[in-house]
Amino acid sequence: MSATPVTELGEFGLIDKLTSQIKHHHQQTIKGVGDDTAVIASPDKDIYNLITKDLLVEGVHFNIMYTPLKHLGYKAIAVNLSDIYAMNGTPTHVVVGIAVSSKYTVEALEEIYEGMLLACNKYNVDMVGGDTTSSISGLMLSVTAFGTVNKDKIAYRSGAQPGDLICVSGNLGSAYSGLLVLEREKEVFKANPDMQPDISGYSYVVERQLKPEPGKDVVELLKKLEIIPTAMIDISDGLASEIMHITKASEKGAVLYEEKIPIDMQTAAVGHEFKIDPTTFALNGGEDYELLFTINQSDYEKIKDQEIISIIGHITENPAQRDLVATSGNIVTLRAQGWDSFRKE
Amino acid sequence: MSATPVTELGEFGLIDKLTSQIKHHHQQTIKGVGDDTAVIASPDKDIYNLITKDLLVEGVHFNIMYTPLKHLGYKAIAVNLSDIYAMNGTPTHVVVGIAVSSKYTVEALEEIYEGMLLACNKYNVDMVGGDTTSSISGLMLSVTAFGTVNKDKIAYRSGAQPGDLICVSGNLGSAYSGLLVLEREKEVFKANPDMQPDISGYSYVVERQLKPEPGKDVVELLKKLEIIPTAMIDISDGLASEIMHITKASEKGAVLYEEKIPIDMQTAAVGHEFKIDPTTFALNGGEDYELLFTINQSDYEKIKDQEIISIIGHITENPAQRDLVATSGNIVTLRAQGWDSFRKE
């Protein structure tokens, strides 16, 4: 029997391979694997149900040294709700699985739950069950989120059309720059445990890393503006990776303009400090949980003055085209080097 | 800050504590934590949606030394479907989370998926998504299952009434006796790796441990017999623990008769070999994934000759009563010593 290391395929290649044999038995199953959520018809013909699941694994997705447990619980819920919003939907319920080693106390678990319930209450979501069990080592959070969407307003990854404007909410790269700061302070602390971590001046980017907010405000804004995105995805793995998903699913190309990519001032400052171009944070950093979406050009007037939305490019006919027009004027082809938990370091 | 070890509360005490602060925001939420599944109203007023989640953690729920990966995948789906059947429902969809360390190859993951899809296809369930990620150590499977139930046929844990007959499907204790055999062969193998494990003569109990089947046949039989259970639960932690759940939720008592508890011949033989009363396997072993349910006495005639159903006792008025009438004639009070992943050994 052959033995292929998982690293050889990477996360997306692995998922493609594993899920290739899936058969559907129910006509209610509108969409299985391959978008931000699964889509299931409901008895109300105007409403689709949405289901998504995301795992957070200690040592892979978070480092317990600098992650407050309450924030971790909040984030575990937030990243799942983000997938529901990315379908232009509204989250309604979550179920929660926790596996913990004996190093975690009851009080630690209570903090995690407190964070999870804080997110649930803020986003009007009911926690309706789950499973709590021990593990041999470390902590793992497994959340499944449910929501609904009006059938006529659903935004798949696959609907982008040539000429559509590519938009993004908020700003990008801040979560990754926050991670860099936290990692640096961890090393300082390990070298000298008497040193207190200094994250003053970095509070915005650190909060973006530790306590992301899902795109409820964006979905509500789009509704108010009467815009239905032609395609949408949340930015969990970095802009380059998400643009690849949208263009691949839509079988179209894309041109992005570096100067249009929204970068926060603190993110730019961290980039300067670490001598890394902050555009790299935006393209490959991930975990911003902003929404990336495409809209018909006819919606331009409605959206152009919205503060939380940036228009960063457009969709093209050629599926092979994934161009970034750099501020220098050079054109570079985007590669998805987004975060992949299976990637070899 | 105080530091209470999780072992001090046990699994059920921990869940009670963690979930005590949950608030529901949606009137569609019929039942949250506290039964085999969550129950959510659907746009069809006659239909409720059911949601359940179960984790399987390496080193806690399974030992990879003697668990074929295909069986493991099958079991991960089966134990979740079991919870849907325990509500008298029909499973329709699953989503699957897998966290794996680098010791697992692509081929290993394909075997797990093959087993999962075998169960999905057998039970007419659509796999519609999930998350696959790396872990620092070991393998963890997190499955969430969905189903539906006719509102008038739902079986909660809480509906048992005095005089109701207590029934169980199949036989009990076989999964645990299979585990004992597998653990013994593991020790033999560790002592002398040239010895091949000998599980001939134990194939039934070993299969019950490694590849349990959820209670689809029982739910279909009840439908055919036009019986709606007054209460139902699946036997994951052992008969004693599940009887406790039903009597506690129903605020009633129970009397069980040891001689009525169905024990398979191979299970009895393993008990003899290991010098353990097989009733102990049934009461405290767990993982049989049979259904335990109560019915009104008026349904007795319908069920009394059904081969796969045993009537093992009845419900009483007194919530403090949990009696087992032993074959010897002695009456012992049942204690839930069912499997608890947090229990100190």
C-alpha cells in the first residue's frame, strides 16, 4: 500500500480527493462540499438552510500561551458565523464540540464557554448542544453553525461574471500582523519570563487576530443597499487564496489593484517594523474574516461611497488570469499561498 | 482563581455547569442541550429538525492499534445517526470534521472517508461538508448529523409515565465484551509482536465494538407497529446511565429485571472467560448503540412477540427508585457507572 504524506496534496487537494466519492441521496441537497456552507432546501420554498463546520486545534490554529480562553471561545463561534454571512445568510444556531486534556480546569472551560456565549448573544444565535470529551493532549474546538438565506439572495462562490466589480469589506492583513506581534512577544517572554509582553500600540491588530468579528454588518449593508453579490466568500486564508476560489468556481479571471487593497495604519506600521510588505499580509496572511464579493457594475453607484467597502478590482473572461497590478505598475500573477494547516514549513 | 480538575465534576456535571448560562433567542428552538439531539422547528409545522454532534478522539474513544480506519469512519457516522434515531427521527445529512497528525497518510484518510461514506450510503444520508485540518498529535473525528421527525412522533427522554414498559432493542454488553477481547489481544501482541491476534470465535462481539449499527430497524419497526415511545435514548454509556437519564428527565423511577436483560451468547462466554458478570457489561459497558425506550402498557400486545425487542422493566412513580431485581432475587439500586471520558481511572 502506498503512503502519500498529506503535505504532498495540501488542504484543498486533500479535500478534493477525499470528497470525490460522495453521492447525494436527497433532492433537498442543493450544494454539498465546495462553498462556504452546505445548502439544503427547506419546507419553505423561498428559504434555504445553511450548514458549516470549522475546527480550531491547539498548536495548529492557536497558541494557548497568548490566546485568552474567552477570546478563543468567541473566535470559534465567529469564524463559523463568518461562513454563514459569506452566503449572504443569517446564522441562527450552533452546536459545539470540545475535546480537552486534563491540563484544562473547569474554570478554563467556563471561560471558553463564556466567550462562545458572548458571540452567540451578540450575533443572535442559539447554542443548542454539543459534545464535551477528554483528549490525550491539547484542546480542540469543533463548531457547527446553521443559518438561513432567502433563496433569491444566496451568494455562492460561483456566480462572478466578466466586468463584475471585486469588493472587500474592512481592511486586510491586520489579523496576520497581530499574529506576528504576538509571536514576537512570546519569544521575548520565553527568553525572559520576567518581561511582561508589550502589545501597547498594537491593540487593534492583536484584537483582529484574537477576536475577529464576522460580516454581519456587511450583509446588512448589502441588504439595505439592495445589492445581491454575484459571488461571495469570507477571507479566512488570505485574499490570494479566496480570489482563487471565486475565479475557479466561477470559471472566470480577475485583476486586482494593489493600491486599492485596504490596509490599516497599524498593519502598515507592523509591516514596516518587520520589513514585510503589508500587501503580503493581505494576500497571504488570512484570518481577517472580512467578506470578499463581486457585484454587477450597475450596482457601482450604490456602493462607491460606503466607508466599509473597497472596490479592489474586476472579474475578467479569461479563467487563467489572476493578475495583481502592483503599485509600481508591474503586473504579477497571484498564487494562492494562503494559510494551509498541512503545508510544510 | 480556583482550579477545579474536570474529573471532579465528571462529564454530565461539567456539561450542566457549562451550559447553565445559555440563553435562546429564537422561538424556533424547541429543545437545546439535554436530549439526544437539539430540536428546531421548521417552516413545515408538522416537522421538527434534529441536530446532534459526537466527537471520537484517538486514545480516548478508540485505539488505533486495533481499530481498522474504515470501521472507525463507519462508527463515527453510526454513533451520530444513532442519536437521530433515538428521537424517533430519520437522519438526512452529516458534516464531518477531521483533525489529523502527520503520521496519517492520504491513504489512511481515504480509508476513513470510505467507511464514513459506506455508513452514509447504507443509511441514506448525504455528506454535505466539513473541515479537514492537521493536529499536533493523533486523530479526531467530529461529526454533526441532521435529521427530521414528525412533530407528533418525537420521542424525548422526558415522557416516561408510571406503568410504562421499559424496552430495549437487540442485546447489551456485547460491544464492551468485544473491547475486552481486543484489549487482551493488544497486550499479547505488545508482549510478542510475532503473535497474530486471535479473535476467531469473537467475531460478533468484536464487530459490535468496532462497527456498531444505529437503530434504523427499531424506528421502522415502531412505525410499522404504530407505537410512539413515550421516551427514548440510545445506549452509548451503558444501560444504568441511560435509565438514569430517562428517569431523571421524566422525574419518575424505574424497576429493571436482570433476567430480562438481553445478553448474547458470545457476550456471556466472554464474561465467563474474564470472570465478569455479563450483566455488568450491559449496565456499565456502553457503546452498544441499541435503543432504550418506554411504551404505554396498552402497546404491550403489539410488541410482545417482536424478536428484536425485550421488555426489561417498568416505570414507577417514585423518582428516587432505580431498582434492579437481580436473578438471585436481591434488589440492588442502580448507579450510573457508565463510561465517562473524564472519569479518573
